[in-house]
Amino acid sequence: MTTPRTPEPGTRLPSVGTTIFTVMSALAAEKNAVNLGQGFPDFGCDPKLTQAVTDAMAAGHNQYPPMPGVPALREAIAAKIEALYGRRYDPATEITVTAGATQAIITTVLALVRPGDEVIVLEPCYDSYVPNIELAGAAVVRVPLTPGSFRPDFDRIAAALTPRTRMILINTPHNPSATVWTEGEMRRLEELLAPTDVFVISDEVYEHMVYDGARHESVARFPGLAARSVIVSSFGKTYHVTGWKVGYVAAPAPLTAEFRKVHQFNVFTVNTPMQHALAAYMADPAPYLELPAFYSAKRDLFAEGLARTRLKLLPSQGSYFQCVDISAVSDLHEAEFCQWLTAEIGVAAIPLSAFYGDGFDQRVVRFCYAKKDETLRAALERLARL
């Protein structure tokens, strides 16, 4: 009798291994470090929101919802976008509820990108973008944001555009750099793409975390961009429920129709009671309108403590991340520094080099300040040794 054998699977993603977030979170747990690496809150959401889920389940909302999402939630999303950004998306044909932003992005790529196309990503970028493009059989075109400032370099973006360019992915507020695009930068992109048929994925999951009186420049504000864009956002980020994995996309009807073709055979639909709860909770805009004040207070608390170290703070204009230059503290490369920081100082961070395809090292690491104040103070007490 022959020994059973598992066939060799090969791989469609040969360069993909365990993510840096998994590695650093495991090390943080092993070393009992304060984990400021992975980007999720360590505090709970509003009890009204969890009660709304309980109420929805008790009311019998436990079976499949419509494939695009619960109508009441899609109506609420459309109303929010219109109120904030001045563009009306049709809830029936232009809004789709997704199993988080990550699913929304890969579904958009698979729906709109064809084998042999080129897709531009602006590095450093979130780690799911490149594998998504590779799974679609397209070529990744990496364009760096300006080192140091992380502002878009439109000359380099323009040089990267070719007849094969199918899509560009943008992200504001930006993970990992915490940079926020300006109105002028959005208009520059609008002008640059106007003569092309290039689609845009606009990753806006941190849309409600913009500080110091600035505003979030959604592509929805710019007709020339909105007409070619799929907007991706996340209830998990906005309402402190990252484990729920509920997000949405907003896009013109022809793009939504293609998106839904993939969505219905990808996840089909998203858990029902959470959707009903979110629809009810969105009736009050205060939770997301008050988010800038909530997170900027945490940013300022953390920054004040970091200012007493030799770490050099970079601007945190949005998101819930704080990047720092480590040059005055260590000669180690970013990844090695994060390992040392976790093991010896007891605080976990993420190297920015992990967000570059070539591991570009500029001596910058990222902390997450979406934590309880006591968590941030505990981390600062340890970081004071630097």
C-alpha cells in the first residue's frame, strides 16, 4: 500500500509569508510588552451598539440579508456620505456592505482588474494591496510617496501611467504614515487622471480621524474622481469594533454592478444582526463627528510623552498612528529595532520598511495610539528609557 501523499500545491503568492503584524503581536505577547504595533483599540465600543446587536438578534434578524446589504444600512451610508461630502450615492445601485475593508479592496481589484493590466500603488502601503493585484494577474507598479513627508509625488505618478494602467490605489488618511491628502492634491490627481480610463480605489477607512481643524478630502467631493472611484470605508475603525469585519463600498452604478458580480460569489453577504445594529446606531452622527476630538486627545497625550525621549516625532495628521524617526536612538535597521524595542524595552511597534516591497529603510517606525490612556501611559513609562 502506498503512503498517502499530499499533492504539491505550488503558490500563487510566492513572496507572501507571515505578516509583520502577526510576528510583532506574537513577540509582544511572549515578552509581555505593551502592544502598540497592530492597529486595533484595546477599549470597548459604545454599549448602545452592542445592545443594538442583541436587539436585532432578538427581533429575528438572523437569516441571510439581501446580497448588497440591509437596505436601512445602505440608506444610512448614503445619507452620511451626502451630508459630509456632498455627493449622493443611490443606496440600491451604488452602495454595498462588505465583510470589512480588506474584502472590499480585493473584491474591487478582482472585479475591475484584468490579467496583464498595471496597477499603481503608492508606497508605503497597506499590506493587502499588492497580493490582491497579484491574485488578479496584474502587474504591480510601485510609486513611492515622498520620503520624510509621505506626500504624493505627482511627477512620479504621471511617469508611471501607461496605456496598460488600469487602476491606482490611494489611501487618506494614510496608513502607516498618518498623512492626510489636501484638497489641492486631490484636484491634482483629478486633473492627472482626467484624460485616462484609470480607475481609483480610495481607501478611506480612517475618514473620521482627521485632526487640527483639517477635513477629510474624500474622492466623493471631486466629480472627476468620484466618477471613476470605488470608495472603501470601515465601521470597525469608526466604531471601535474591528473584529466585526463590516465595511462598505460606494461607487458609480456601473462599477458597483461589476463589484457585486464578484461579491456575491466571494462572501455573498455580511452578517445580518450587525448590519441592523449599525443602521440603527448611525441615526446619531455624534459618534463619528466626535471621533477627531477623541483620538486627537490620545495623539497629544502620546506625543507629549514621546517628546521626552530621543525619538523624533513625525506629524500625525490623521488615522490613529504616530510615526517616529529612530535615528537618534539606535543604529539598528527598523525591523531589528522593533524586535529590540519589544524584547528589551517592552513596547511593540511596526517598522515602516514592512510597507515597502523592497524593504526601504528610512529609520522610521509606527506606533498605534488607539489604546486606553493607561495603556499609553504604561508604554510611555517604558519608552522614557530611550
